[in-house]
Amino acid sequence: MKIKTSLAAAIISVVAIPAFAHFGYSESQAKQLTEGVTPSEILTRGFAHEYVLSLNESSEVKIASEHFPGSSNFALHMKAKLMDASGNIVSEANSVNGDFKIDERLDAGEYRLIVSGETGGLGDSDTHRYSLHVDIQ
């Protein structure tokens, strides 16, 4: 009986691991960050959003979050972390009334922006929706 149980557990783990891995983060899930305004996203506790920023030359980069038009949420605390290709933190920002701003002079290269936060509710309403405004000069 123990052999059957062990064999069944081994088969399930071989099948289940790739299935669960599919739901985890992958490089292809990161969104490309370009100049302008991003499509809006809903911020949910425990699920960070990741963006990739590619710069061909040294640039002044300004990134600001904004809530869904007409909404403001003091309970939405957002955090942003900008990292270089080596994973070093270049800049961090915490929200003020639910919005954050990053303003940095960056060298040419690849960068990752991680946006996370703590929502006051379930994270499924427009009060938890944000977009990013990106200016590259």
C-alpha cells in the first residue's frame, strides 16, 4: 500500500509542478514600459506588477502613478522599486495618498520596475486601479 501511495505521490508531483510553475512569474509576464501612459491595472495585495524599461542612451526618467480618474484612495499604499539589470535598487518610492513618483537620471540599459501595494479591500474595484505616466528625456 505504501508503494502505491508513494508512486501516486511521485506521479502527481511530476504532473503538478509544471502546472503550478505556469501560474508563477515568468519573464514574458513583465510589461514593456515606454513613454506615455500605461493601460490601467488593478492592484491586489500580494501580487506585484513588473515592468521592463529599456534605454538606448542615458536619460532622465520620470515615472508617476495615478489612480483611476475621479477616484482617490487613502487606504491604497503603493510601493515602487526600480532595479538595474544586476538587480541593484536604483530608486524606491512609497505612495502619498496612493500615488508615487520616481525621477532619476539613468544610464543606457535594462531596468525593472516592481509595483506593489496593500489595498484596503479586495483589490477588485476601480479604487485599486492605477496607471503609470512615463516621461523619458
